Amino acid sequence: MRNIFRGPFQGLSGASGDESTQLQFISRLLPVLTGVIGVAGTLAWWRYADQT
């Protein structure tokens, strides 16, 4: 994915060099992890909620 804010904001965030790679990995991991937790929570709610 092309990062359109790379030039002007890269220096402000302090993300450069090796830290940029780590930041990019975490930036992609967090939404995926949030989605997985959300789906698991929804399925658990459907399974164990009192539906009487």
C-alpha cells in the first residue's frame, strides 16, 4: 500500500530506518488483531448469552 504521508510526516513521527519497519508491522497487526478479537467476542456472545 502506498503511503501518501511518508514524506512530510516521517520526520515528525520519529519513524525512520529499522523502527519504520517495526512500526509498519505493528500498524498492520493491530487492526487484524482487533478484528479477530471482535469476531471471537461476537461468536462467544451468540453462543453463551442468555437467549431464553
